[in-house]
Amino acid sequence: MQDRKRVRKQGKSHNQSAIAIADKEFVDKNFEQAKKEYQRASDIKPAEVYPKGKIAAIDKIVADQQQAALLSAAVRQKEMEKQQAELARIKKTG
């Protein structure tokens, strides 16, 4: 009985530690490391809802960042094509 209690207490401590680390990484925008720590916390206590919610939030943030990067690249590409067309027009008329 004492062994189970000790193991549960250690598990709770490890879970809290993983969440504390993950929360700090999340605030610092180190999403990959934060996700690893939230996953570790979730592995320790699978029924815990908080780390799963944070993992979902990280996945959304990362997906949004990737989408924004793709959009930004597309805008830059269009702008470069526009500038090249203008340069070609100037050379042709000049």
C-alpha cells in the first residue's frame, strides 16, 4: 500500500514538473519543446485534460504559422513577378 502511494506521489510530482517546464516553454514560444513536455505529462497521467488541450493549442498555432509563412511566400513571389514584368516592360520601351 505504501509503495503504491509513493509511486502515485512520484507520478504526480513528475507530471507537475513536466507541465511546469511545458508552460514555460509555451510562454517562451518554444512550441516543439513545450509539446514534448505536455506529451510527457500526458503519458504520466493519461486522464489529465490540461496537457491534451495545450497540445491541441500548439498544433493550431504551428499550423497557423505554417499557413502564414506560405501566404507570405506567395505574396513575395507575386511581388517579384510584378517587378520583373515592370523591368522587362521598361527595357523593352527604353
